[in-house]
Amino acid sequence: MKCAVVTGASAGIGLHTAQRFADEGYRVVNLSRRPCPVDAVDHIPCDLSAPDFLETVGACLRTTLAGAEQVVLIHNASRLVNDSAVHTPSESLRTTLEINLVAPNSLNGFAIPLMKPGSSILYVGSTLAEKAVPNSFSYVLSKHALIGMMRATCQDLAGQGIHTACICPGFTDTEMLRTHVPAEAMDAVRGMSAYNRLIEPDEIAETLFWASRNPVVNGAVIHANLGQVER
């Protein structure tokens, strides 16, 4: 049995990624508060912002991972709020870091001892993992750190046959994007792509699936953005 564990597979990139792996015969597990609407996906409800979330999901997850010949762990869930470096309350920053960084670290520590050679750990970054825009302070900070976590994971797993990569999507047509970008600004957002369109979530799901099967990308940052136009 091959297993894919996807955080935040209830919508957007996570949902399409769960579907992609399920279509390939993987047992897929979703870790999030909301269930994944794909019938073939097992939902283990949890709140990734809670420091003790593994206490509620650990037993079930351990059973699943222990029986898998290959595990793909995909850190997809993230929190995006409009905040600023000028004034972001530390408690709000802690909540973002808990979801975007601490939860992946906790899952790595739990899952790696159960992962066999041929497994992989994939991180979903962002174009904002290597640059910044105004009013996205905690998201930019955490996505920059996520690349560092991926690279450190690569180094510390050397010789174990488990590879890593960080896939950095551009503007993808998801609930998150449409929540944070006003409808009147969407044409301008499309214009920031060399193809003058939004990325489809299926395209990122396909990239993640490809990365899971190709250890040659170990430690790589993959820019999946259709060629972002810089102005």
C-alpha cells in the first residue's frame, strides 16, 4: 500500500492533490478541520493550530503509516491573513506559525520514523516564499521559513532514501485567492502571469504528484507559476 497524507485537503490545492493521488491508487489521508469531499479520501479531523493536535490523530495515523510501503507527506495547509510588519500582534503571528511551520515540524517528527525508502516530504510554498508584497507579513515570513525547513529536511535525511521538495505555486484559482483578492483586481492578477491566466489547482496537484515520484528534485524549490511577469 502507498499512502499520501495531505494537510488541508478540504479545498483548493489540497483537495485536487488528494484526488490526484487517490486516482493513482494511493490511500489518501486528509488532516484538517473540514472533511475532504472526495469519497476515497480518509478524513482525520484535527486543528493544526492546536499544539497538541497529534494527541488526537496520532494513533490512527500511526496505524496507517506503519503499514505503508511508501509515504508521501504533503504539507499544504496554511494560514494567510492581511497583516503588516509595522504592527502584527505576536499572538496572531504565533497562530500563523503554528499552522504554517510548527504543524509541519510536528508531523515530520511523527512520520519520518515510519517512512520507508522511496517516500517523500513535499512542502507547498508560494511565490511569496522568495519575495514579499505589502500586507502579507506573517504569510511571507512563514513561507520563507518553509523553504529553509525543506532544505534542512533534505540535509538531515541524507542517506535515508526519503526526498524533499518545495513546490511554489503562483496565483492559483482557489478559495484562498478569491477571499484575499477583490474581484475587480483579478484581471490584474491574471496579467502577472506570462500566460495571462490563473493556475488551475489540478496543475499544482500534478506537479506535486510528479515531484513525489522523482527523487532527483531532492532539496529543490520548484517555481510552478506559469512564468510570473515582474513589473
